[in-house]
Amino acid sequence: MKPDISNSEAVVSVEIINGDALESLRGLPGECCDMCVTSPPYFGLRNYDVEGQIGLEESPEEYVEKLVEIFREVRRVLRQDGTLWLNVGDSYATRSGPQPPMNTRNKHGHTAKSVPVGFKQKDLLGIPWMLAFALRADGWYLRQDIIWNKTNCMPESVKDRCTKSHEYIFLLSKSPHYYFDAEAISEPIAGSSTKRYLQNIEAQKGSDRQPGKSNGPMKAALPRFGGEKYGESGKKEFKTKDGGVYVPTLRRNKRDVWNISTAHFDGGHFAVFPEKLALPCILAGSRPGGTVLDPFCGSGTAGVVAVREGRGFIGIEINPEYSEMSERRIKEAAERPKKEKRRRQVEDGQLPGQMEMKFEEDWE
Ligand SMILES: C[S@@+](CC[C@H](N)C(=O)[O-])C[C@H]1O[C@@H](n2cnc3c(N)ncnc32)[C@H](O)[C@@H]1O
């Protein structure tokens, strides 16, 4: 599919390629994408029932090697200032619980598990970091490990460790300096800081210090910049480090632990990631009108968010059923009135702060 999709703000191009990630990426021109957000199949977890699928390798090493080769092609098709946002989960070398017969899968797509060579039963495999280090060794800049805290994680019946409730999203870049719109994903500051910022400190009397201390009454503290401290300097404004006027804002840089519930999707795909997970990656990693890539696009969640945010999308998916599913979902997302959708998302508490503000402006 290669239609131009109008999402009422911009006309963006969407392409869904039904094929193997490595082969399909090799067919794309260099530097045609702004960013990549993706979630490859996890090691030894699910059987997607398609020849050539990733995830059913004999060993974690073989799995990592295959992904490094694929992400080398991703690096080639990214712009010089492009980023890769890679969601990957871990698993245990274990055979606990009822197992489906070998070479089959249960209703969740789970495959029979065997302990990989070099690991002991019950070992945590450590796949995310194995992959992150291998990608770094291959030339990527490993910039950050973001923790996806699954607020509604699956309960586990384990009694000898804690319940697993997180996954990683690695931020990797092609170059040391890259496009990153921190403001687009900034979040509201804590309530206590808001209260502090809104005080009229000059009008405060301040409380007495310990007996013996002579540096004046103690007033509420606000941030200090360029060596100047509000209250002591007598100036009404703060200075930035380079001498500009510092205006305290009610927003702060996004933190690296993201609290997001897992997605419920009845459309027949086992492992969709939540739209709320793809959204900050796409807003920070691409300009409006830019192109987002997902080489394991599954049901097309990254594409849905991309077109809704006025970005183009290239998705690659090996399973023909899933590529049809993603075409359908992306088309629907592009056709649905954008503002109505956003209003519903904010009302449902699905969208973080900066975006709420932006959307409120949109509706006025
Ligand atoms: C974890 S799912 C991605 C789900 C996606 N993020 C979503 O929200 O729907 C991984 C996808 O990779 C696909 N896949 C597996 N091996 C592949 C390969 N060699 N090339 C392209 N896609 C592949 C699977 O069919 C599956 O849909």
C-alpha cells in the first residue's frame, strides 16, 4: 500500500511492506526515515507462524546477531540525525508452567520453552542489555535505557523473586548529536514545585534561623541560575547561564521511567504495544511531516500514532494477515477526526501533559 493519507493537517505518505525486515530494508533508499520505533519479537516467546520470523533462534546469541544485522540496515535508512527507539523485553531460561507441544503454540502464541545452551534453568537471559551492547559495538550510540513500568502487569505465581513489571525502551542514535524535541514531551512539574514557583517570595517575612545564624530570615527557595540566587541578589528575575532572563515554567524534562498500562487489542495480534508508548518516541524523535519507520510493524500501532501526529510511515511486517491489519488500522486512524480523538484520549487520561496543553489549544 502506498497511498498519500490526509489527516486533515498534512498529507503524509504511508507504505506497508509485507515481507522480511532485512530484505525489505535493503530495498529502501538511504536516509529516507527520520526515526524508527519498534518492538521486535521477543526471544523464544511467541510463534507468529510465518517462515523467516525472528524470535525462534536456538540461542540468545543467534537472535541478537540477526537483530544487529537488521538494525544495521535501519541505521542506513535513517537520516544522520535520526534515532532508534527500541522496545525489548526479557525472559527466563525455564520450562515452568504447562507447555504447548514442541513446534506449536498455545492461544497466546506462546511456544514450548527450552533452556538455551550456556544458561541454567531459571536464569534471567538478560536479552535487552545483550542486544543494547551488541548494537553499540556495531556503531550505534547507546543514549538511554527508558523503563516502561507496566502499571497493569501480569500477575505471576512466583515465590522466589518479585513480579516482573517492566520492559526497556532503548534510545539509540546514528550520530552523537541528533534530533530530539524535549519540549514536545516535557511533563508538568510536581505539585509542590508549582506551589513554590507561584509564591510571592519578596513579600514573605521568612522564618527565623537557628540561634547564632546571621544570614537573614529563611524564605522559600527557588531555582538559582548563573550563580545568582533569587532573594539574595535583589533582582526580580532569574538569569539563565548565558545571561538571558530565566522564566520558571511549569514543565520539566521528561523522566526516564514511563508509567503506561499494557494495550488491550482485540484485533487478533498477540503483542501490540500501547499507543501511549509510541507517542512520546514519535513526538521527540521526528518533526511534523517526517517519516517514522517500524520494521516489525505487527498491527501497525506506530503507524496509527505517526499519521495521527502528521508524520509519514513505513512499516514492514512478515505476516500478511498483520500487514493487512495495520493498513486497515492506519487508514482508519487517518480518516477519524483528529481533534475528537484527542479530546477522548485526554479525557481518558491517556496522554501526558505537554500534549494536553497542545491539544487544548487546538480545540479553542
Ligand atoms: C512484537 S510484534 C510487534 C507489534 C507491534 N509493535 C504492534 O503494536 O502491533 C513483532 C512483529 O514482528 C513480526 N516479524 C517477525 N519476524 C519478522 C521478520 N523477519 N520481518 C518482519 N516482521 C517480522 C511478527 O509477525 C510480529 O507481528
